[in-house]
Amino acid sequence: MNVPQPREPRRPPSVWRTVRAVAWSLFGVRRGSEYQQDGERITPLHVIAVGLAAIFVLVLGLIALVKLVV
């Protein structure tokens, strides 16, 4: 007879974990196990918000770099 195992309590989504996931995805390197955990713990809304903020910061950084050089 199969007895269902109690599941681990689901952790609330963490903004810091989302920032790390987006940063690693922009860099292009991620472990398979970490990717699996991210899929379980972060929400798409957080990913979109952090992704847009990261792109905004990247563009501002590039603009500052160009103004510094020119």
C-alpha cells in the first residue's frame, strides 16, 4: 500500500532569489538543480519585474560608459 509522503512546505517567493536567477540567466550559466528550484520557488511576475529592472540598469550603464568614453 502506498502512503502519500508529506510534501515540504512551500517557501514564499524571494526577491533576492529572483534577482540571482535573472542575473545568472543574463550571464548564461545555471546549474540544473538550481534551475529546478527556481521554477518551484519564484513567480513569473517577480521574474518579469526583476528582468525589466536589470535591462534598465544595463542600458543606463551602457549610456554612462559611452558618455564617459566620448
